[in-house]
Amino acid sequence: MISINDVKCEYILKQGNDLVDCTEHIKTAWANMTKEEKEGWYTTKIEYLRVKADDLIECFVDLINEEAYSNDFCEKTTKSVTNQQKQKLQEALDDITNNPEFMVYREMKLIDPNSKVVK
């Protein structure tokens, strides 16, 4: 657990309802919040959702396999994709997911609901 005073991240997350709020806003309100309102707040770490090229290729091959009418289609097509092609696809996927729409806040440390704000 971490004291509210030691929180350095810009945003904190309320467990259970996925409410993300500005740390400074909650620090300002902390003294007037009930213990129940203070429970379940976590520091956060920003992460970007990523898609792996190998996973996407596998899904793609499975999707088009329905049209192939071949028992070994999946194996042949998956093996035929070169490392260079996978790298190009991964670069494109990374470029697509490198924007705020793919950003998520991950829970890190629980904030001690008993901590008092020190100014």
C-alpha cells in the first residue's frame, strides 16, 4: 500500500467501476471523503494495447481457411509468411496502436484509505 501523499502518477483508478480521475483532484478532495470513498483507489501505469503479428496472421489464416477446402491450408500458409513480412506487419500494427485510443491505465499500488493528506 502507498500513502496518498506518495502518489506521483498523473491519474489514479477506482477499482470496480474503472473510474480514472486526476490524482490532484482526488488529493484535494481526500480530506473530505469518507473511508468508503477512499477505498479501492490505485496508482496507475499507462500501457498501450498491442497486437502481435503472429497472432493476427493466425486469426487471418483461420478466417480464410473456411474458403480453402484444404486440410493443410493453415499449416502451409502460416509457414509461408516470411520473417520480413511479419516484421512489416508488426511495424504497421505498432503504428496503428500507438495512439491514445489504445491507451489503458493498469492498476499498480493500492492507496491506503487511512492515509492523511499532508500539505
